[in-house]
Amino acid sequence: MKIHHFTLTAVLLGLCATSAAAQNGATELSRTDNYGYYNEVWGYTAANGDEYAIIGTDTGTVFYDVTTPTAPVFLKFISGPNSIWRDFATYGDYCYIVTEGGAGMQIIDLSTPSNPTLVTTFGTSLWSDAHNISIDEGAGMAYIIGANTGMPILDLSNPTAPVLVANYGAQYVHDGTIQNGQAHFAEIYGGQYRIVSVANLPALPSVDSVTTPGDFTHSVSVNAADTLAVTTDESSGGGLAIYDISNPSNIQLLSTWNNSNATVHNALIKGDRVYASWYSFGFACIDISDPSFPQQVAAFDSSNETGAGYDGTWGVYPYAASGLVYLSDQDRGLFVIQIDDPAIDLSGTASVPAGTSTDLNISGAAPSSTWYLLFSFSNAGINQYGTTFEVGAGWSLLTSGTTDASGNASYTLNVPAGVSGSTAYFEVATANGPVLTSNLFRLQVQ
């Protein structure tokens, strides 16, 4: 079916925005709750492809086999110092655990993943308590973040007997990502995201820094290409900030994404998406294929908590080879979820001259179903709130229609002559909300 009415002229020159509810876009496969309190979550993939989840509690660390994600299997609990903060990272066949409860770092052997084994406790002479750990897998270095003695940096060439090679103490660091000769630090109390060169340890010169929008920089993650970084500000109304770091000596803010009704915690980049734990809001998956225009593609609330407090989803792990996501809820345990990517495909010519017409094609929808075509401008710094595009957030309803018996439709867009250089964004929504169910389509007007 093809619709020829409506032109883009009024929209490009400023249509009123309409509210459109986004789909949750995620499915719970399992929840496992065997303990009273939980904190961070991580993962490990064995050589044969089996997948494992690691979740912290206030008294130790729990290991689960999640190869069958609908039925996780408990493997072992390894006790540790009492603390509500526990963090870990894997390197090779080992898991390294730190906590603010003290007693250095536990080193766990995962070479027989069905039987995780505590090998040793290391580092008690170098630090006691630490908030976080990050491992530069390419260089084989562990960064003990937020330790009471600074940030000890350890060579893991011998994975059970690390060697201290440096200690960073210029600022207090709360979280970090280290790769390819650069350390990306979240300086929470200074409200700074900082890049530090680690190419020539023990030298640790600062390369650049910026103040994050919420001035309380809790975490930072970097994409594999070292071109984008995302930070979180763990404060009421704080959210994600996305940066261009292709020139590390000139960090540039591209956009923000927020939920004003909840407090963000951690965020990790995988591919073109950000996976964020957001306390009472739960979990959000944000598409950053256009980093100046982040878009929520999925959300999952692990609890009934509300407000801007610190209850609900604590951690997220998106790096499982299966594509599944692990969440930790402080009171409700380990969740294994899958992201339900939009079934409806919105396509067309990506770049067209002003003053011409072009078709936007819808496929993969339900037969004879109602659809809505939504439109927005690219807007660096735009904020989207929760699962709803608020009135005034930039989205407008362009037109609507009904798919044919095959679930397809087409809309002819008449592009005005006076809008050269504009960028327009489109998404398809379905009835009942409307609920966003398609990919984001970008149109560049020549």
C-alpha cells in the first residue's frame, strides 16, 4: 500500500511534537535469587563456548552456569569480606575480585569453570580496600580502582602472582576503562572524565579532561575503535553523556540521554549500543549508531522500585557471546534477558536532493495493522526520558496508515526545495501507545 498525502514541508519547518511510548524490547529468560543482597555482575565464556554469570553479594561471590539461560545452574559461592560493594573482572581463565570490605584481591581459577577455585588472596601489603577493578586485556594489566592507597597497577603476566608496576594517585578515580595505551577515568568527586596515557608505564600523563553534565562522574566506557566514550553521572537527574574521543587530546560532547525520574549507575558500550543499569528505572539499551542522536531500543525493569534513589538494578553485563544480557538487582538477584530487536524494517534512500520525492518502505509488520510514521530532527544534546518521548522532545507524528496483507506499506515523502543540508530521522510505531517497533532511519537532504 502506498500513501501519497502529506508533505514534509510543515514538519521540517516545525510540527508540534506528539508523545509516543517506546516498547520495552526485552524479554526475561530467567531470574535466580538465592541470597539476600546483590551488587555487581560479570560474565565468563569457557573455551567450549559455555557461558557463566558472576554476581556479587554482601558476603561473597556466586558463580552460575547460564549456558541454558532459562535454567541457570548454581556452581559455587566463594565467601569474602562483608561489604555491599564488590567488583570483579576476568582475564584469561581467572577472575579477580576486590571489595571495600578490605583484604586485598581474591584470585579465582576458572579453568574448570564448573568448579571455580580460590587460588590466593593477593595485594594485602599494597592496599586493603578497593572500590573497583578494570583490566586492560591487551596489555595484561589490572587497575585496582578506588583503593585506599591510590590506584595500584598490576602486571598479570603471571596471573596468580601479579607484579606492581605503577600507582596512579593524581585524582580519586571511581571507575575506568583501559585499552590501547589509554586509560579513561571517571573522577566522581571532581566531576571529570579524564584520559590518561598508559603507553609508557609507570609514567601516567593526563591527555585531556572534561566536566561531565551532572558533575558526579560515576563510570566511563569506551567503544572498541577508541572513537566514542559514554559516562554516567550518578546523581538525581544525571544520565548518560556521549563523547567523541577520536582525538583524545580534545574530548567533545556529542549528546546526552537521560531519565529524570531515576538515577543512573553503570553503562557499558558494545558495538553501536550502550547497556546501562539505572537503579529504579531498571535497564536501558541505547542505540548510538548516530552518537549525536541516541535512541532507546529496549528497557527492562527488574523491580517495583520507583524514584531517584539507589534501589533496583545495580549492574549489567552485555558481552556474552550469545548476545544475552545479565543484570543484577540488589534485592531480586540475577536476571538473564534478551534484547528483542525491532521486527519492523524501515528503509529507503539514505540521501536525496531537496525538492524531490522519495519512498519510505515498511516491511515485517503484522498484516493489515495500523502503523504510525514518526519524525524528528537530529539534535545534539537531546534528552529522551524513560520509555516515553515527552511532548517537546522533538518527535512528531507525520502520518499513519495500514499495512497490506503481507505486512508491508510505503509512504511517498515530498521533500521541500528549501531544506538542503537538513537531516531527518524516522521510526515506525504500531498501535497501542503507539509503541516503537522499527529501526531508526536517517535521511540526509542534499
